[in-house]
Amino acid sequence: MTETAITQLLSQAAQGQAGAQDRLIAAVVQRLELMAGREMAAGNRGGLHGLTMEPRMLAHDALLKILERPLDFENRRHFFSYASKVMSRCLIDYQRKRLAQKRGGDRFQVTLSELSTDISFDLLDVPKVLKELEALDERKAELVGLRVFWGASMEEIADILDISLSTAERDWRFTRQWLARRLDADHNRMSS
């Protein structure tokens, strides 16, 4: 579905038009399920094994949270950026509950392949580090959400953020290195 069509559905749903929410859900649920699958795999050492929650459940949980207090989204970019944050919070809550049930409540270590293959960090550190990045550069934080959680290609990101492909790629290289250093530093500090 085109950006214009999704933006129109978002506007219609915010205005409370009959059936708009159902049409919006149908238009975005598949993309949200893909985002959820990527996010869950990244937070579970690269796979979905051992999880009792499925990507579909995470996507639908996030949709319910988003729709229980409808916001007036500017466009699909704003919607998917917000949805990735909601899913991230839902997944972190799920992981916290899961870890609390384990004896000893060990901290869960993950490697995010989109960032780096040679660092390890605690999933619970990710929201704090992303907030720091958002305070430094909102566009780069949005790029991370689109790339890591939404799974967008660099071409899609450039289009959504309305920047050139070379700028998107340069921002991604910088942001990847910044996040890897920042997350690795937190992990090393906690391990010491």
C-alpha cells in the first residue's frame, strides 16, 4: 500500500471514521509482524527458539496499544517509527517477565547482527542508548528504528526520511559504529 493510502487511513482512523481502523489494521499488520519477527530474533540471540511469544502476538499487542489511544500520525513514517518503539517496549516487558521467572534472573545477552557481530550487550540497555541517540540526532535514531526493527532497505529509508541514499548510508555507518561502541561500553562496565 502506498504512503499516501496509509497516511489517509491514519487520518481517517484518528477522526473516528467507521471502518477506518479495520482498514488500517489490514494495511499495516503484515509489515508489523515482519518488524516484530526481526526484533524478537535480534533480542533472542538471532532466532525465535525458546520464546513463548510469537511475532504475530507482539505485532497485534502493539497495534492494540497504539489503537487504544489513537494519535494523529503525520504519515506512515511517523506511524511505523512509533510502532517500532511500542513493540520494543512490549518485547522488553516480555523479556523482563521471562527473566524474572528464571532462577537467579540472569541478564539476557544479545548480539544484534544489524549493528555488529562482535559485540554483546544487554537488551535492557537498548532503550536507554536509543534515547541518548534520539537526543543527539533524531533522524539517526529514526534510521535505527527503520533499519533494525522495521527491516527497511537503505533505499526505503532514504525515501521515507526524504534524504539521499548516500546520506542514509553515511548516517547508518556512523550510527552503527556509535551504537556498537556505546552498547559495548555499557556491557563491559556491567561485566566488571
